[in-house]
Amino acid sequence: IAPSEKPTAIDQFAVEELKTMLNQATGADFAIKPPDQVTEDDRVIYVGLSPAAKRILGDDPLKGLSDQEHVAKTVGDDIFLYGEGPHGNLYAVYDFLENVVGYRWFSAFNEMKIPRHDSLSIRPFDRRGKPAFPLRHMYTGVFFRRANASRFLYRNRLNVGVEKHAKRRGEPAGIVDGVPLIPPEHHTLFAFI
């Protein structure tokens, strides 16, 4: 697994999730290697766009992608997981884990389908996707009484209200920033506060 050259906290989280879940599914140990140490003989899963990934994909693989849009694809023996915006790479990782490896996250109560593969043979694929709505949220009162419940929300691409609950429980934070739906200066409620 090769992260981007200067991975953000979100990209680091994406790489850790990918490594952990591939290790669970296969029993193999997927190494994380800096992109400048990747050789032509290596079979690589690129997370984000390092110079090495761009040499293979071309100069501007993000051209035409909108915010949160992501790509998961093979080129030769390598896999490329990348996207536009701060969460694009993370969403590409989850797309790959769901649609190629076979993971499913059913609830915040740690109910998930962990696929088992003695060997993971992957046919060529080229997937592109983005969430249907720019802001995604669900009622989370019950969920956050469980350890790692925020991971369920991350894995299902929710992006509003996750951070404060994750920080409160000591879970990974700084991954999905909450977005105010209406700026205070444009909402009548704030005229009364």
C-alpha cells in the first residue's frame, strides 16, 4: 500500500483502514510503503495521487471530478484509489473494500460482513462514484454509546456531526469535518440568541 507523498490525517486514516481490513479478509500482512520506495516490480495499491501514481495515470487524473467524487481502478497489476476533495481518497478506499473485496458495515454495533479470502484475485475494474447528497447525516444518539461507532458513520460516508461524537469517545477524529448547513448570519434563529 502506497499513500500519497504528503498524506493528510484523512489519507492516513484511509490507509490504516485499508491495511486493517485487507489483513482481516486475507490473513496476509499488507505493508505500507512510501511511494518513493515503490519499484516497478511491486504490485501496489496507491491511496491518493503520488508522483509515482501520476506517472502511470497521467498528469491530471482528477480532471472532471467534483468534490467527494472518487475513482477505484486497476491499471495493469496496480490498484489506484483516489478522489477529489478532502474525503475523496477515503471514499475510494471504502468503495474498493465494499464493491471489490466484499465488506459490509450493517450497524454501529460492530455488525459487519468480513469477507474471507485465502487469496485475493481481482479482475480489472474501473469504478467512479460520489455520494448522492453533499451533506449526509443520521440520528446518532444511540450509536455513540458503542466503541468505535464513529467508524460506522465514516464507512457509510456520513459527513455531518460525526466529529464531536468521535472526539468525545476518544475515537479517530479529524477525519470528517462537520459542515454547518446554514451560516449563522443567514439563519433567523441566531437573531433571537
